[in-house]
Amino acid sequence: PIGWEWSRLGIISVVNPRNNAEDELLTSFVPMAMIGAKFNSPHDQEPRLWGEIKTGFTHFSDGDIGVAKITPCFENSKACVFSSLLGGIGAGTTELHILRPLGKTLAPRYVLAYLKSPLFLHVGETKMTGTAGQKRLPKEFLESNPFPLPPLAEQHRIVAKVDELMALCDQLEARHTNAAEAHEQLVSHLLGTLTQSQDADDFSANWERIAAHFDTLFSTEVSIDGLKQTLLQLAVMGKLVPQDSNDESAIELLKKLQIEKSKLISDGRINKEKILKAIGSGEKLFSLPIGWTWIRLSDLVHKSGAGWSPSCESYPRIENGWGVLKVSAISWGKFLPNENKALPASLDARSDCVVESGDFLVSRANTSELVARSVVVEECPSKLMLSDKIVRIRLSSLCNKFFINLANLSPFSRRYYSLVAGGTSSSMKNVTREQILNLVIGMPPLAEQHRIVAKLDEIMTLCDQLKSSLTAASQLQQKLAEVMVEHAVA
């Protein structure tokens, strides 16, 4: 602007000066941890005798400006104006550059605003030298980089305006935090009322109260994810849709499953599996609706087994080549066949590991959050095989595979897997095939399984649409903010 001049900090300030004082003087010691990243963050300090800190540390005095020179402190905007130092001087971390204004040419906090500006940080980041994790901003860059110098009075006016606007930003941030906490508590309470619904009619009444304010209540991704988990829990408890007394009971369905399995074994089409222990009272985590019964997943299973993990290429299969699925193919709620690694040409494919439509797949090893996640393969490209970290389960046609998938993903099942999963690190947990087959499920009549899946699909679609609209709105707000800032700067 008119009245401003381009200058350099090396001309109008002293870079990295030294102090002279008596060793017995009580002064301030300031390590990096005591320097903030915000524009208005004060620094903390520790009292030390000058003789203890005068060597081996960076020197500064009241009114000096310090800026971190090492990554990631520099990129995180660690910088401050030193003030109220004991004895008027101090020393601290060697990972600082210090600027001491010459004469009365500079308002220190105007220089601080310059050092914290995105443009300075972006250019400075490109000028850092050294190896990754130990990069530093050269002193020469700080001295020579063009510096926009306003008249001194205008520097003070700029600092006053920045303080005013930063205080407003802090107020908005506090309001947002308080509002977010209140919103989270409200959503948690209302989702709790849904979970406590006695039956489908009670759920319907509670749902109507929430639906009237749906857009207001579920205005964050966290709240929508919470709703999804609540709906999953309600679905497997029999509270999402009403029971129909005309449905054939799950007890009768279980008898049919047992007859079907016995016949397949006698015909030699499937192997007889280990008999699992009876379901104990401690495994029955809620009261079942009329017509439901408790089962283990194994009651529905004809065959199960894992794949193999040959040494594959680092890239996905090309065109019609063979590939081996990664666990990420089944970790995110839907089947992702492109998450695979190419089988080397030197290896032959194994027909017993080929994935087929209708397979129910469960991850055997993954992080604590994702282990035992599952999907139903609706459609599968040819020439894809299972890895040994994925268990394939062939379910009876007398159950709805998608309902079984919901049951496996429910909060009750997640709790079970968290208790039985092995592994010493949360980044890699594992479950055995037997533990998966031991999963306890509340099974509804087959007709009700279909109704539950249809209802949940309907509501989950609404949740996904709402989540997409939130993402789009957030992106639009960010673009608008960027344009407004650019316009204001211009």
C-alpha cells in the first residue's frame, strides 16, 4: 500500500543476538514446549540464574521475537514475543531464531503476525534444509526474505485489529465447542431413548419425535455414525420392525436348519463340524421378542475356511489377471473387489480360494476396530481369491445373509470380538475361525429377517444421503471462506 516499503528483517533487526549479564542475575528459561502456536498465546518460563543458561542456549530479551526453526514446530507456527522476562532477559531452546528490532522501526507483534502468516510459513517450508524430521529454517532466509514494512503507527493499528478479530475468533470457537458438546449430549440422550424402546411400537413413537428434528439433530458425521450404530443395535434386538404372529417361529426355522445340515452331512456334501457348547445365560445379552431364538453362527453354516497368502505383487491385478483380496476389501461395510494384489505369473491360482457371489466374508486379522468386520458378496468379478486373513462362510439359504451380516456388525458382536480377539497390539488383532463360528445371535423368523433388512436399508440410505450433504456443505463453506479471505487480502 501507499506509505509502505519492502525491506528485509536482516536490515531492520538483529538476528540471533547475545546478552551480557552477571551470572547471579535471576533470569527466565523458555524451552520449546512453553511457546504457543496461536497469535495471542503467551509463553511460559522457568526461573534460572543467568550463569546456568548463558552458554549452550539461544539468548533473548524483552521485546525480542522468537520463531521456531525446526520441523514440525516451524510449520505449526510456534513463535512469540518475549515479555515479562525475569531480569529482562532469558535463554531457551536452541531451535529458535531471534529477531531484535533496531531502534523504533518495528512493533514486535506486527513482526509476529508476519512470522505466523500462511505465506511466510509456506515459503519458509520450501527453504528448509536437512534430513526428514530434522529440517531447519536457515538464518539467511529469515534475514533476506522480503518484509512488508508499514509506518510504525499503522503497525500498531494492524496489531490492534488482529487482536480484536482473534478475540472474536476465540469467542466463536468457544461457542462452537460448547454448542458441539451440548449437541453431542442431546443426541446421545435421544439415541438412548431409542435403544430403550420396549418394542417396535415404542421405537416408532420415539423415532417420530427424533424424525421431526432430524436435520437439526444429525448435523455432524459423528452424530450420524452414532445413529447408525443405534439402528444396528435395535435391528438385532427386534425393536426396529413389529413382530408378526403369522410368521413361522425361529424355533421351527432352527429345526429345519438342523435337518438340512444332517442331510448334507449324510450325503457327504459337507463335513461334520465340532459340536459347540450350549449358549450360556451370560451370553444372552437382551430379552428376545416372541418368535425369536438364540443360536450360534455355526448353526447357519454349511462350510467355512480361510484363503491363502502367497507372495503377491505390490499392485492390483491387471485386466483379467488373478488377484488375492486384501482385508481392506471387506473392512468398510461393502465389498471392494479392487482392493487386491496381483498374483505373480509364476504361481498357479487355487480354485478352492476363488470368491463367489453369495459368500459371507469375515476378516480374521486387522486393527482392533476392524477385526471381524464382514460383508456379503453380492457380485464378484472373476479370478479373485481369498487371503488367509479372510474367512469365507457359506450360509444356509434358510437365513437372510444380510441380516446375519448386520448381526455380526452390531455393537453386541463388536463387544464379543473385543473380548476374544488375540494379539498384543491394537494395530493388529486376530480372531480364530472357531471364535467367529461361536458368535451368539438372536435369530428372528425368516420373514422378519427380510423386513428388518429392508427397513434398515431404507434408514441407512437416508443417513448416507445426509452425510453426503454435510460433506458437500462443509466443502462449499470452506471454498466460500477461502474466496472471502482472498478478496479481503486483495
